[in-house]
Amino acid sequence: YWGKAFDVQNIKVPCICVVHDLCSEDYEDSQVPELLNLPWGWYLFNRKRLGWHKRRILGQWKDPLLQMKNIMEMAHSNDNVQFITVSDYSLRSFQYHFDYPIERVKVLYSCPRVNLVKEGVEDSVLKEVILSGKKYYLMLSANRDLKNPKHTFNAFRRFVECGHKDAFLLTTGCKERMFDNHIPLGYICDNDLVLAMKHCYALLFPSFMEGFGYPPIEAMEYGKPVL
């Protein structure tokens, strides 16, 4: 939610800004091959670009990086402002996008969730899946295009059709059932998320891009394969 309303130019007290990532710019670039591989890809890609330029001309475009640049320039001249982010990838994004001195940015990694696990499952669907002993592959945040759900659904559907009838795809985020062996969950609590990892056959993590990607490390904590 960066914008001109924030003024850190003249802040006299210590001010800490926490930024998770700067993925928006990189993600727009990563969509290019995805679009160009589709029928009429060049047309779709250029129409999308024209839409961006149109919104810019009409003043309807809210470019988060341009808005954040305004904050960064103010922060650069004020030693009271410090940034915190969650990965070395994001640290380098500061340097790449804004030429901001990285010694002014501190990296504090997220704390692990695996040590907080309690055996009780809150989500009724997840509880039934775990108790049934079904062999399921786990995919997180399947409602976000960045996580590459479309290709994953298509690939897993073909995987089942090729003879793996006992394999199930369990997803979080996406509530719509895409095929017979798909088990969709909405959002689940952190404890259920850890239990879903603990009991899965393998974790699928085919994102177009990630700053670091904690779920593979969390799944490996339980000795799970990661694709």
C-alpha cells in the first residue's frame, strides 16, 4: 500500500518498514513466455500491454514499484528509516530495482512453523483425507496464478489417466474441484498446513517465481519429496 500519502522524509523517530518482497515487476516479465505459448499469444500479450499503457495515460495505473520508489527516495535521505525483508532474494531486489544501499536493509528470516504442530486437525476434509490414508500430493495457494496451478492441474489429471488412480492432488486456496482426484481445500490454519505436509506423499511447488520458498524446506523437515 505504498503511496504519496506516506511521508517518511521528515520523520524524527526510528521508523522500520517491513517489506516481504518486490515480486510484482519480476512476475509481469515471467508472464511473457506463458502468454506467448498460447494460441494468439502475441495478440493477447500486446493487448495486455496496451491496456497497461492506456491506464497509465488515463491516470488509472497504480504501479506499486513507482509508488514505492517515492518512499525509497525519501528514506534514502533519512537515516531514521530502516527496511526489513525476509530473504536475501528480496534484499537484492532492493538493490536491483531502486539502487538502494543494501547495508540499510536487514534480512530477518521467517520463523519455522514445524515446531508448533499439534496433532488435532481442524479442517474436516483434511482430517478425513489423513485418516483414510490416501496417497496425496500437496500444492499450496492454488488460487494464485503465480503458483502455476493451471499447468499443475492439467499435468496431474494426465498423471491419473495414465494409470495412477490411487494418487490424489490436495490443494489449498482453490475451492473448486477441477477433476475427480482433486481434493480442494480453502484456507486452513497454520497447524493444519503443517499436518497436511506431514502426511502428504510429496509436495508440488511449481511456482513461476519465488523469493525463497519456505514450504519445500518445511516439507523436507518431515522427509517428504519435493517436486
